[in-house]
Amino acid sequence: MSLSTLTSSDLRQLAKLVEAKEALLARVAKIDRQLAAFEGSQPEPAPKRRAKKRAKHGQVKNAILNLLKQSGKKGITVKVIAGKLGVGVNRIHTWFYNARKSFKQIKKTGPGKYCWQE
């Protein structure tokens, strides 16, 4: 049976069958709840989400500046910094966007690549 050959009576019959199926599924769910209550089992609660530990104030800045100074004139990419520090790439990009205003020694050497120039 294809969708193009369905008649209105076929659709009514399908609707009745779907309603009967939903009613039966509701009855089965009710029976399952009754069995679970009889057995005394409680549904397991969802695991609680734990907050991530945040770095101490200035810790990320010091780590990034140390990596920049160690990299020399060749520079270091944001992806490498994020991997070494275990933070997101977007966080490092944002840090550089703001820090370049304060630290004139930070120079952009390419897309996503920075170096420290004295």
C-alpha cells in the first residue's frame, strides 16, 4: 500500500489502530509501574552534574605568558596552548584578544599564532 493510493477510510482505520496501540502501551506502562512498586525497586535518579573546578585568578594568564616566552620568536599556536593547559580554544582566543591591549609584547605572527617579543 503506497501513500498515493490511501483513501479516507484507510486513514480513519489507521488512526483507530494508532489510538488502540497508544492505549495498550499506556496500560503496559501502568502495569510496569505497579510491578516495580510491588518489587520495591525505585527508579535510579539521574546523576548529578558537578561543576568544573575553576583555575585560580591569574593562573591561566601566567601559564600562557610562560608558554609564549618559551616559544621564542617562532611563536606558538592557540591550539597547542589550549591542549597544554586543558582549556577550550575559544577561551584562549578571547584571552589573546583582550591581553594584546595590555601586553604590547604579544605579537600575532599568523592565524591563531602568537609570539612574545621584547
